[in-house]
Amino acid sequence: MNAESNLIPLLNTDEEEVNRQLQICNACRYCEGYCAVFPAMTQRLEFGKADIHYLANLCHNCGACLHACQYADPHEFGVNIPKSMAKVRLQTYSDYAWPRKLGALYQRNGLTLALSSALALGLFLVLTLLVQGSLFSQIEGGDFYQIFPHNTLVTMFGSVFGFSTLALILGVVHFWRKVAPGEKQVQEAVPAMIQTGKAALTLKYLDGGHGQGCNNEDDAFTLARRRFHHLTFYGFMLCFAATSVATLYHYVMGWEAPYPIFSVPVILGIVGGIGLLIGPAGLFYLNYKRHPEHGDQAQRPMDRGFIMLLFMISLTGLLLLGFRETTLMPLMLALHLGFVMAFFLTMPYSKFAHGFYRSAALFKSYLETRKNNNSKH
Amino acid sequence: MIDVLIIGGGNAALCAALMAREAGASVMLLEASPREWRGGNSQHTRNLRCMHEAPQDVLVDAYPEEEYWQDLLKVTGGKTNEELARLVIRESSSCRDWMRQHGVHFQPPLSGALHVARTNAFFMGGGKALVNAYYRSAEQLGVQIRYDTPVEDLEIRDGRFVAALVPEREVNGTRLAAERIEAKSCVLAAGGFESNREWLREAWGQNERGEYPSDNFLIRGTRFNKGTLLKRMIDQGADSIGDPTQAHMVAIDARAPLYDGGICTRIDCVSLGVVVNKEGERFYDEGEDFWPKRYAIWGRLVAQQPGQIGYSIIDSKAVGNFMPPVFPGNKADSLEELADQLGLPREIFMRTLQDYNRACRPGTFNHTELDDCVTEGVTPAKTHWARPIDTPPFYGYALRPGVTFTYLGLKTDDTAAVRFDDQPSDNLFVAGEMMAGNVLGKGYTAGVGMSIGTAFGRIAGRNAALASLGRQPASAA
């Protein structure tokens, strides 16, 4: 423990703005039914740095409280919780990132994603050219291991994925230690964990508290964001499952790719891939139509860049499958591997991290709720 | 010509518009404010006081008609109309399904408001969410909505509405011509006059100290309730009801904005400490009853003090026992220092606090019940929750009267008709704050304003639709 941890950390401008607005919200409380942020707020009389970081990540940016707010612009109080929380949230991704210096990649995240995509694409196109001499060649049975041997891919992707996962975990652990000090010996961790899983997997806090959904372009409620996010997330998870099954096939069963269309990995990949096309496309459209006062406009490149990256992974994956028996296969393979590599590289420094930080915040909120309920009884 | 013209844009106006449209009439709604300020005082509300015979979704236990009526009778001191009050009460038991159909969501009581879990149904997100839902529903049903359209006068012929007059005005830099809008019938739901400073001054006059008390009032509600139409209607001979100085008036943070301070500017620690005026003297029993039952009298109490200001003083024992105030209080390590910070005469203030502290009798403090912590030998007494103010740091909050809405209104009957010389108009109706004084002669109880607005808005809308077809208005079932 260093000396600074004994002092009350000073709030920066964005944190001070959250603090100012939460003082107003805490004296009003009309929005308590919408999400977990406001009930958590009512447990506090003051908002320190850690509280603000926690609440900023608990906020799902659904927009409900902004449209319902009697103190929103043009009121002189100028309350806009989704926006002020979004600003702090981005800062937490950057502050808690590991290694700390790479947190700066969040500052111009659209550029980060574009550059890493370009680099990774370039890498695989050049490698393909080096190995094959051309981006176009017919390969028997669409066997892409003829271009990049299995072990080469495992080494490249495994090491990057391993590093990124480690970095992400360290970041979230750092965040957890800051926002939940002394919650090491927590009681009822398992039920709180189950609640967290449920809330995260169902996107409970995009339901508006009444089941009709969140806000997007105006004060009307819509379930579109929740549904497109589900398609994106579950599509992604199916693709991940496809890769995992294929890995089992390879190492355990000794069956080598490419697998036929009607095999478990390919079917999982196709279904997941379609979800991962429709979901991001829908989210991109909704982001484009989003009310200008929702969240932080400056973060739209981060959001859209990440959505595009997911879309491109899925698109190139499906194209690779479709063209695997043609001369386009090497090109498609290089494109797909490039986008996947860009995704792996940026995992701890992109919007991807939001799910992990938010789940940690949700976990804390369920622990807190349980603690309060127990102390009441 | 449209069938029904609705003047106003808050809860009562929207209820009227929706009912008239549902009854098949073509409807136009004129809201004086720009779109972003729409909804009048309704945007600051949070719940509806509801009669119910058994537990109902967010409402626990029962709140029967008779109990509701007795509550109303008590707070108004009898200044009410039993027939209309009971009409409101009964309507409150059946209107919520209709509200839900138009997109209003209810939620269990907010933290800090558990005392009304039985009697009041809370709007999820508060009144602005309700207003948004009604506007969306009205747009979907084809109600024409016009913002930035204040009505300054009505053309009335033989007690019948003919047309509304909208003055020339400038909206976002564009000059809009004066208009005359005709309709077959009309509902007035344009609110009270709380944001008309001149009228407040006229009503409250000058006190014995030579002050104009209303100059120091803050308005918790909308800046658009100027009472223009209310005044014109009274001038044109419409029957009125109520006293212009009667209003929902609470003690709020003196630093609150002049308008639209809403709920968050209230100060909830009065019953946990003492309140002194600017001369450093106490003036009323701070512990007379539970704060939610007393907060609506404190606006008036402060209005009667010199300079229309009071100071709620607590010590650190009180912290955490009341809803957090929106602005931090003055904080000091000694009472002397606090007096200096608040600009209070130190000697009198210290004497007041010492007298009070000495008068506190030992008891078992419990803020959730009328406990036995009382004072003895001090005037005014503090009859509950009296504990010596002796544990630093000390906190002080300056209080001003905050007006929510005024009670002077147009006299009406169970058809919501405006009356001239005690004769109901065929096609002119009134709802909301413009007639709430029929039910609320004085006093207040949480959520009853929205009950009145919803009940009479619905009746007025239905009857305006009937009147536009040339049919007789009906009283509520």
C-alpha cells in the first residue's frame, strides 16, 4: 500500500460532474425503478472516486432517466446521467487497463481499431503472399492448413489471445479492488454471482424496468437494442463455441479441419455468424439513430469501430466458408484471420471490455443489495 | 373546424385530449411552452393518490373511499366539496388501467417515501415520464399538438365557447402571427397562476413589516403558469372559487432556482432539529407530526417570518436520517460559527439553542414513530424528536417558501363545466389546477393534485367530445 491510498482521491472534472448530478438525483429519486444505478445511489450520501467509477460502470446508458428527467436541459441543473456516466466510464477503461500505458489506446479508440485492423490484415495478406506466392489459388477441399499450418495459427492466435485475456482480467481485478475494497470475505457471493449472470445474460437493465425496453432516438421505449445485442453476444458465443469444438476435434478426436457443412463446428459457426452479422448491423443502425444527448458523442467511433470489427469478422468468416473451394479462399482466409487478430489484439483496449467491467459492477450491486437486505432483517 | 380544443399541456389537459379523441372527436391541444418544457407542473409530480379496497399491483393493503375522504376533509379543514371530492376519490380507483393503456408505468414507492406505500401509486420515472407517455399516445391517436402556443383570451358568447385567441409571438427567432382558433367545444386546463409574480404580489399584499412577502417566494413548479386565462375567465364573469393566497407551499432550500425547482429542493431535516427565523428565534413546533404530514404547512410558516426566511439547524446526530438535500448545508464545528456563517445574530441564536437544549427531556429517540423526546419549559415546544443540538459538526440550511401551485380556480360541478352566474356552460369545461380549488380549499395531501387532474381531465375530455356532437354532458358514472 502506498501513501496515496490513505488520502481521499480528488475528483477530476468528469467525476465531479457525476458527483454534482448524483447529489440532485439522490434528492429526487424518481428514476429508482429504471435500473440498478439509482438504488445503489440511495445507499450513499456522498460519492467518492470509487463510488463514481462503480456507478459509471453500472450504468447501461439506456437513456430512460434522461428522458424522464425534470432537471435535464434546458433546466439550469442540466442533469444528464447517461452522458456524464459515459465519460467517466471511458476513463475507467483507460485508467484500469493493464499495462497502464496501453490504456491510452482508449483515447482515440476508433483509430486504434482501424490501425490494428489494417496492421493485422496487412500481416496476413503479406504472409499469404509469402507462403502461396498469390492471394488466389485453388486448394483441395478448402484446407486452409495448407496455407498456414495448424500449429502456426495456434501459436500466433493463442499467444495474442492469452496476453489479451490476461490483460483484461488484470484490468478488471484492478477495477474491482478499487471499487470494492474490503469485499474480499463476501457473504452470499454465489447467489449474487448467479444474479449477475442472469442480469448480464438477459440484459435485464435494457428492459427499462417495465419490460418495454430502453430509449434510443426519443422518449419511446424499444426492445431493439436489447435484441440486437443478444444477437451479437450470442452470435459471438456460438462462433466461440464453434472454435472450441473444433479445437476438441483436433486435439482430442484427432479430426482435422476443414469440417463438412453439416458438422457441429461449421453449423455453430454459420448460426453464430449470422447472429454476428444481424446483431452488429442492427446495433450500428441504432447507434446512428441514437438521440444526440445519449452518452458521450465522442465515444461513437469506439462503439462503431467495435461493432464494425465484429461485423467484419463474421462477414469474412462466412465468406471464407462460402468460397473455401474456390481460388478466392487464400484471400478470404487472410482477411478473416486479419480481422480476428485485430479483435484479439484490442480485446483489453476496446469496447469489448465493457461487458467485463459492467458485470463486475453488477456483481457489486447484488452483493450490496444482499448485504442491505440482511442488515434490515 | 376541429371538435375539441384543449388549452394546456399537463396531465389534466392530456387526459382530456386522450378521452375526447377516444370518444371520436378531432382534438387539438395548445401548449404554451416549448416542447422541452411541456407538461406544466405535471413534469414535477411523482404519484397519484388512489382509493383501493384491496392490494393492487404497487399498492399495499386497502385505502377505502371513506378513509380517503376523511384525510381530505382533515387537510382542507372542511374547505372542500364533498360531492366533487368523492367523485375524484372514486375515479382514482379505476383510472389506472386506462393510464397504463396510454403508456404510464407504475412502480413501488421510492425509498424515502415508504409512508405512502398504501395510499399512493408512483409513476415510474416520475411525472415527466407520464407526460411523455401521454404525448406519445396522443400523437399516435392523431391529436394535433401545438407547442409555443399560449392562449391569452377566449371568445365567449352567452356562456358558450366560440374561439381561443393566440397573440402574435416570437418562437426561435420567427415571428408568428396572432391566431383565432375556433372549436365546437373547449377544455381549459392551463394551470394556476403561481409563476405570475405580479398576481402573487397583489394577492399576498404588504405585511405589517412593510414587506411584499411573495417577492421572496420560489416557485417549485413550471415557469409557464401565469394564470393569464384564469384571470380572463374571471374577468369575463366565470364563477370562481378559492382564496388567491392559498397554495401548495412548502419550505424549500433558499438556494433553489426561482422556477422548476421541483422535488429535490425540499429540506427534510426540519423535524430532526430546530428552525429559527432571521432574528435567531424559533417560531413553531418542529416535531408536531411526521414530516411528510407537516412539510406543506412550513412554506406558509416561513412566509410569515421576517424576510420570509428560516434556518433549519441540525447536528451530526441527524445526518443520514433524512433524504439528502440537493445542496450541501453550511457546516460548522460550533454553533457560534454556524450563526456567523448563516448571518444570524449570534447572541439571540445561542440563547435560543441553549434554551431549547436545556428544555429537551430524556426519551427514546425514534424517528419512525411519534416518540417521547419532548421539550419542557420552552416556547414553542417541540413535541417529538427533541434532542439537544450538541454534537458537532453542526449544519444549517436556509429555507424559503416554495410554491407548487395556487388554489384559486374556476367553480365547476360534476360535469366539469365552467359556470357563469351559476349556470353551466354547454361547451366549456375545466380541469386540473384551474379547478382544483373546488376540492382543495386549503392544505394538501401527497398525490391528490394528480388525482384531481386525472379525474376532471377525463370527465372534461369526455364531456367536451359529447358537447362537440351537440349532446348533453354527463356526470361521471
